[in-house]
Amino acid sequence: MKNRIIVYLSILLIGVLTMSACSSSKNTTKIVGANKTAGQPSSGTSPEPPRNTQQPAATQPPKETAKEEVTRSESFYLTEGENPKSDVYKKHYHVVVGSFKSRDNAKGLQSSLNSEGNNTTVVVNENGMYRVILASFDEYLQARACINNIAGRFPDAWVLVNTN
């Protein structure tokens, strides 16, 4: 008798779970503009994200989004052995291609880049972070153009502004 009750309760529980799983289509949300191609403006307000729905796997790779511009202002000075006549103190915007806690790592990147014909400079900030500067510019847009040109090799390059 006890086994029959357990069997009936199990069947009832399975039935309830099956019925609730079948009703998931009632919880879908229509997304306005879902049939538009990426980049087209949608009309109206932003819809709420769908709830309790499974999204089909993407059939196309996502389009590349614009990289967020990074600009930091900090006080820094030249490391030992750097040319005091470098553009670092003459220019306002500096393109940083490497940032290290270790001076040796920064000097290693500098040596590698200089062997390729670059004229890099290593500076250190007030927190002891060593920055490898690839180029320095008078105008911000020049620095951004440089970053766009080197984005393939240095995707994390950013603009540094000296607050000294």
C-alpha cells in the first residue's frame, strides 16, 4: 500500500513538472525590431529582455563593436637611463603600449620595440607602475590616430596625460 502511494505521488509530480515545462511559451516576450539587421535604429523604447526563453544559437559571428577609448591622467617621471630631452615632457598626450609592476619587464618591451626602430620611453608613476610610451603628441586626436594604427599589435594601448 505504501509503495502504491509513492508511485501515485511520483506520477503526479512528473505530470505537474511536464505540464509546467510545456507552458513556457506563455512567458515569452516579443522583441520589437528583432527582425532588423544590426546597426539599424529601432523605433520606440527599448523592450525588456525576454524572460524564461531559450535563444537560438547565433548563426553569424557578432559584429565588432567600437573599442572604448581609454585616457588616464597621472603624474609620472622618467626612469633612470632615459633621455631627459625626450618628448615626454614636451608633449601632452602619450601612447602607452605596456604597463608593468616590474621595471625589468618594461625595459624588456622597450628594448624589443627599439630594436624594431621605435624610440620608446619608460616612465614610472606615483604608484610604481612602469609605462612604456611608444609615441608622444601635442594633440589628442594624433594620439588616438596612432592607437588606431597599432590596434592590431597593441589592442590595449591607451592615452596617458601627465599631470606634473
